[in-house]
Amino acid sequence: MKRGLILMFVLITGMLSAQEMSKYEAGMTKALAKMKTDSTIADYTATSALFERIGDAEKDKWLPYYYAAYTNYMTGWMDEKADKDKIAEKSIQLIEKAEALEPKNAELYCMRNMVAVQQMMVDPNSRWMSYGRKASKALEQAKDVDPNNPRIYYLEAQSTFNTPEAFGGGKKAAKPKFEKAVALFATFKLPSAMHPDWGKEEATKMLEECNK
């Protein structure tokens, strides 16, 4: 009798765990689908809040906070008059929540790079030294963790492409980096369907631009 109760308890516990996982996956699937159709600041703001709520509810998953930071970051490029520092502050808070659960993660370092670049663009002439260093450091940290992550080299190539030739940038300097990113995207395997998968199309288009 006692053995039967223990077995029943194990089965019920397993069923509850599966239900909770399904709830998380369902929530993430819905939020990711919404993100892919977002087109306005209001859209991305709502999606960021949705991901953050999923993260707060789960408490042990870093991906919701990653996407909350990513969608929040996107709003900073959709309005020239947007307060990029305020947006970046929120993104960093979300990244820190993710890092508390998943330290030394290449995707999160890539997000830190993107946020630093966004802050630098508020005033490139006065900020390129401080925020440029932060952006570069984040990519170096990402390489230490996962040197085969293609987004690292895409972001690095993008930065080189947008840097004047006089300072070592431009199409010619960026081309081999875009080539490396495209090559890595071709073989990169996602840990799960919910992990970040952006960048391949953008890197391919930029490589085409470098070949013109």
C-alpha cells in the first residue's frame, strides 16, 4: 500500500512538472510568434512586457529575460527621438536578470554589445571611446564562451562596416567577418527551438553589399 502511494505521488509529480513545462513552452511560443509580427513601438513594448512576465513567473529561465531585453532594445531604433539611454537602462536590467540565471552566456554578451552600441549612437563623437570599449569587450567575452556563435561575428562585422575606412572600417575590412558569420550560420545548431536564431538573413544581405 505504501509503495503504491509513493508510486502515485511520483507519477502525479511528473505530470505536474510536464504541465508546468507545457505552460512555459506555450507562453514562449505565443510570445515568440508575436515578436516575429511586431512592427511598431507599441507592439515591441507589449511583447517585452509579456516576456518579462513569463520570466518573473518561471524564475529559473533566462530566455524570457533575453527576449524581453531584445524587444525592448528594438524600440530604441524605431524612433529617432526615443530616449535611448532610458531604453538601454531597462534592457540592462533585463539582461542582468538573465545573467543571474545563466552567467557567462554568449547570447547575453551579444545583447550587451548591442545595447552599448545603441547608447554610443546617442552621441558617437563623445561616447565612442567609453561605449565602444564596452561593446568590443562584450563580443570578446562572447568569443571566450562560444567562439562558434555566428551572431558574434555578424555584430562585429556590422560595427566594422559602419566604421570609417580611415579608422580601419568599411566594406573591405568587414567582408571577411561577414563571410565568417555566414559560414557559421550554415552549421550552427540551435540548442532548442526557443533559442535566438536571428542574424543569418541580415549577415547574408550585408555580405552581398560588401561584394558590390
